Amino acid sequence: MGASSAISISTPEPQGKDGSLILLRDASPQDATADDHKAWADSMAEALGEAGLLKAAPRVRDCAEALFFDLIADATTGEIRHRLRSATYCHYRHCPICQWRRSLRNKAMLLTNLPRILDQYPTARFVLLTLTIKNCHVSDLRETAKAMTKGFKRLIERKDWPALGWVRAFEVTRGEDGSAHPHYHVLLMVPASYFTGRSYVPKRQWEERWREAMRLDYDPMCDVRTVKVSAKRLEALQEAAAAQGREPTAQELRMAALIGAVSEVAKYSTKASDLLAGGPEWLAQYVEQVHCLKIITTGGALKGIMKDFAESDGDDLVHISEDHIEGEDVGKVAYHWRRKVKAYASKRKG
């Protein structure tokens, strides 16, 4: 086994309820959330069937029925960890599993490409902007989305548009009355002078500009906040740098600040809980209304930042993790979805 030959390696075998199953959530806690998303997918498949979407329903139900992992041994500690090697995903736009994988992918590609942009714009800062309008009936969602696209175009074409570049994400939440609430989350890259010069735009001005751009007869709600590193993430970064006998670099601080904002624009367009809460009719109308709508767009200095990672038809979206696992491959294991226990599990050998 090379450098790790002196390490005693034992594969963990957590007990299932009857002792015959090894549950993924016990063997690899970092992958426990896979159970939740697969359970949501089962609920979604049932709802799609009730909504009359008979091609999509079995497709979602069969998504990620099995997960195949490499077992990786840490060369120092001998700890066995799981690294997802492959799975068969359905790629249906509203599948909870594929939405989750896609959000991880979006986040990964942004965090991978942003350092290159920061090298080109070393003094740039970031702002997270949320643009909303009044709720609409779900049957009007497509026309509303088109109107928002035109309004945003008018907004960025203003002479006083302050951003060097932007990433815009379209999200829809469901109101308690069954209405649809479409809104934008926009990550703005602005020059350092934005915060000290006349180009600074306070919340009230954003609302006025968005109202004008959308040609509304009411004041829309907007939210704007400077992207800053959280105290918890700053502490972790400082500890990691101190362990190497140095201070965090400026780029490390900027990337640490961006993680939360990137998560906001990279997430799924509508939560599975919202899609299911309205019943079959609401779900069917939503699926029809958002068909082929673009969820994430980029512009300015950030235009094309996600282009190199465009998802292909054959892409199975294998494991994308913030915690990259390195070590020696010591085995493989497959976990299959067990609907009776609502968990991924592997049968115990013997």
C-alpha cells in the first residue's frame, strides 16, 4: 500500500435497524443529505403523475436509484471516506436530486472561475442585490418572467448602472395564497470607488430605478447588501493560515466573503417543498410556465463565467464537494435506495 502500508484500515459497518443493512448516512455522514433529496424525488414523482406529467414521473422516480462510491483511505490517519464515483441521474429540470446537483455545480463553477476575474480586477468589490415585484398567478408566470427580463435589460442599460459585471439568478417561491413570487438575486461586481463616490446606490434608489425599469405603478421591494466575510468563516480562514505561519491573503479573504453570496445565486430556482405544496394543478401549471426559461445569466466582466462548465446531455453530475477528498483508493461500494426505510443502504456481506 506504499506510504500508508503501516496503517490499519477498517471499513466502517454501521448497523441498519435489522443489522442487515449499512446505511449511507451512517457510513458517510457528509452524504446523509442524499437521503432527503431522494425522498423528495419520490414525492415529486408521485405529484408529477397526479399532475398528468406521465413521462416525467417515472423518470424522476428512477433518478439516482444507486450511488457508487470509491472508498478513500487517508494516508495519515487511515480513516475511510466515501467519494461518489458515479450515479445515473434523470436530468429533469424539476427533479429535487438534479436541482440539488445542479446548484452544487453552479456554485463550484463560480468559485472556480472567480479567482481569475479577481486577478483582472484586484480592487473590485461585490454587492448582492434582490429585485422583486408583486406576486402573480402561476398561469401568468411566463409573461411575468419575460417582463422582468425586459425590465432588467432596461436597468443595466442606464447610464448610471454601477456594476462592472453581474450574475443574475431567477427564483420563484410560492405564496400562501397560491400565487407565484418571481424575483431576481443578482451578484454585482462593482469598482472600489462605488462605496466612496457618487455612483453608490442606496436601497431606496434601487427601488426607484427598478420601478422605472419595470414601468410599475407601485414601489417594488428591493434588498441590497455588501458582500462581507462572516465572522465564523473569517475565524476558520485565519486559523488555517496561522497553521501555515502566515496571514490570509487578500484574495482568500475576498473568496471567503463570496461563498455565501455565490450560494444565493447558484441555488435551485424553486424549492421542492414549494412545488409540492400547491397540489397537482399548481405543479402542472408551473412546469408549463417555466419551460425553457433561463435561470442564471451573466453579463459585463462576468459574462461567460459559467460557459466552460455548461452541462451536456451525457453529464451525470458526479460528486462535487467543497471538501475535496484525497487519499488512496482502497475499495468500492454501492448504495441502493431502500424505499421502506427511506435511505440509501448497502447489504452487509455475509
